Amino acid sequence: MSNAFDHHQSSVTMPPIEILFADFDPALLVVLAPGPENILAISRGLSQGQLAAELSSGGMDQFIPTPQRRT
């Protein structure tokens, strides 16, 4: 029995390892870079203390749009 994807499997090739390693560093930088919420919490924590950082983090959660689940 033939699979519908059989004809695509022969044309798929793995990119050269040099390309994968060249893309790895920028991708890692994007993943590890802190977002605006983290920068706000860190700056408030350093300048005003731990409580200010915690309150800023909690406040940011109130204003960041997140997808709502529909029931």
C-alpha cells in the first residue's frame, strides 16, 4: 500500500552541518535574550529592591495580552 507522502520523502534532504551551526548562534541569542518584562523587573529590583521587582512583575502580568481559552 502506498503512502501519500512517499513521493516527498525522496526529495527532502538535510542541510549541510555548516548551515545548521551558522543558524544556531542567532537562534540561541533570540531565545536567551530577556524580554521587556524581565528587563523591567531586573531594573526595578536593582534600583528599588526585591518587593518593587515582584510588584512590577505581577503588574506586567495584568497588561500582557494572552490567548484566552474558550470553553
